[in-house]
Amino acid sequence: MLATLVIAGCGGERDARQVVRFWAMGFEGEMVRQLIPDFERLHPDIRVEVQQLPVTAAHEKLLTAFAGDGLPDVCGLGNTWLAEFVELRAVAPLEPFLARTPSMSPDDYFRGSWDTGVIGSHVYAVPWYVETRLPFYRRDILEAAGVKQPPRTWAQWREAMAAVKRHVGPERYAILLPLNEYEPLLNLAIQQPDPLLRDDGRYGNFRSDGFRRTLAFYNDIFVQKWAPPFSNNQISNVWNEFGRGLYTFYVNGPWNIAEFRKRLPPSMEGQWGTMPLPGPDGPGASVAGGASFVVFQQAKNKDAAWKLVAYLSDPQVQVRFHTLTGNLPPRRSAWESSQALATDPYTLPFREQLERAKPAPKVPEWERIAQELRIVGEQLVAGRYTVDEAATELDRRADAILEKRRWMMDQDAAAGGSR
């Protein structure tokens, strides 16, 4: 009987710690668990519950949780989703937390990555990890084609692709720009001085001189047969085909560093590399991707949630997270403190590129517009549109998607900006 009472008493003990509910997507949600025990040792009054969300279902789950008052305290949110949750008033402005955390200075973050979390006059998110896209390239094929240095401008890139095509012949290509991805065209477009949307995101700006210049450059790559009119699905294995020399340039993200290292034979070490993305007149900009921390308005323990954000934002913790995942830190001090990051020849071009990364347009409708960018870009390559027709069609599609936004902004203006 006594034993039974003792067991019952022990079973009745309650955990008095504050609970911070943290949602993170995909592989990152799995790996971040390894960092939580050290946080809990530093903050013995806080317990963190990590929930890993499948990437494909995360957006719907977050919206469902918002509708049902079931959002977590803190989340690693995709950068292009932030505007939508700001519009819903689901995320808390972070200025009060940042004011008491001087160690998280905006000056230590890559400017474009930090700017993804700034909407209007408030900071709603701070970067967790960053990504951007740039060319992976075959150094040996460039040298064999007579190209002595990786190109830095569009004109040099055109010359390099023409030289590679002459060298490799009709059955191989200079570059792969998969037609089922909008990112390669978007990264070229964001290099222009003209914004992709105009009038505070009310209308598309695809008929601008800059975007039409981008479309012409992009389309000519296919007209010259420097790129195959393929999607990724038409290539059995993008890494192996890169190793076989089917294409010399492949514009993609930092996660592929590990994939190429794993899949290419050791004999190819030193024969491939990464390079900053060429721009119209010099090294060009690219899109600042990745995920950022947000604290939700519904959070029961905002102060405890911010302590977790501050811990995971510490440069040394970011270096550990990079070691676990390969994701790139958003803070310059993290790069400077890591020998691996500071000296790795495949990663360093991403460091340079991140200094020129820019946020995608900050409207909730952007991902839908980006898909139209992909569709119209594919139709341009197929010859269904001229460059001018494609630009006009993109504006038409974007304006239709943004119709509700315009109406809401007009209503807000009529009400004196109370929204």
C-alpha cells in the first residue's frame, strides 16, 4: 500500500516550467531539437516543445491554427509567408524585444535578409537561416572552352555560354534553367532597378524596361540553345548529369553543396565550384530566401519565446545549426567565427552573394504571382509570346491576383488608415 502511495505521489508531480511551443518545418524542425537541451539548461524555468511540420502541409496547418486560436508561441516561418501573417495580424512586432537584446544588432545581419522581416514601419521577423541562388559550374569545362575566369556580368556570361556550347557540341548545353522553377528567372529579374510590383504592391510592374531586359536575356539563352527547354523532371538526376557534363552552369541553392560533394566522384574535386550570380553590369543581386523567427500575437509566453529566439540567434548556436543542417547563418559574426564557413571554397561565394541579396515583394499574393512568372516564362521559351507580350501578360495576371489587395487598401484609405 505504501509503495502504491509513493508511486502515485511521484506520478502526481507537476512540471512548473513555462512551456514554449515552437513549430519548425521539414529537416530543420528535426535538427533543431538537438539544440534545445542546452537552451533548457540555460533556462531551467522553460521547457520547449518542438513540433516538426511537413513542408508541404505547413502553410495550411498554420492558417488552420490561426483560425482556431491554436498557433504556437514561436515559429520558423518562410520569408515569403510573412506578409500574409502580418496582414492577418497574427505576428507580434519585435521592436520591444530587440530593444532589450543589443546582441542582436541589425548591422550584424545581411541587409537583404534582415529586410525580409521589415514590413511597413515594424520588424516582424528576424532571420533564422538564409539561402539564395547562384551558379554551380564546371571549372574544367570552362577552362577547356577557353574561358579563363568565371563571368561577372551578363555580357561575360553570354560569351562564356557561347564558348561552352561551341566546345561541348549539340548534345550538351552551357546551362540548366529548369522550366518548372520560377527562381532562376526571378533572381535575374531582381537584379534590375525597377521593382517587380508598383504602387505599394497594387499592380504588376513587368512591363518596366528592367524586367523586359531580363526577359530578353533569359529567352535568348534558350533561343541560342545554350539551355535545354527542360524541366527538372526531364532529367533523371541533376547531380549526375552535371558530373557527366550535360550542362556547365546550374543555378541553385546552398543545400546542393552537400549533394554535389556526396554524389560526384572524388576525382572531380576541384573541377567544379560555385560563383556569384552575374548581373547586368557586374556581380548581381539575388533573392534573400530562408526562414525567420516570428512570435505570434496569440503566444501565452512571449518573453520566454523571445529567449528561445535570442538563443537560436546566437552566432555560435547558428554555427552549430549550420553544422547540423548545412543551412547558412544570417549573421556575419557567425561566418567570421567559423573556420569551416570562412574557408570553404564552395560556401564563400554564397557569403559574397548574400551581401547583395534582396527580399522578394512583400505582399501576401507574391507566391501566386511567382507561379505565373514560371508559367509565362515557360510559354515565352516555347514561342507562344514575344518578350513584350510576355511582359504584358504577366502584368495582366498579376493585376488580377492583386485586385482584392487594391480593394482592401482603398477601403483602408477611405477609413483613414485604421487597418
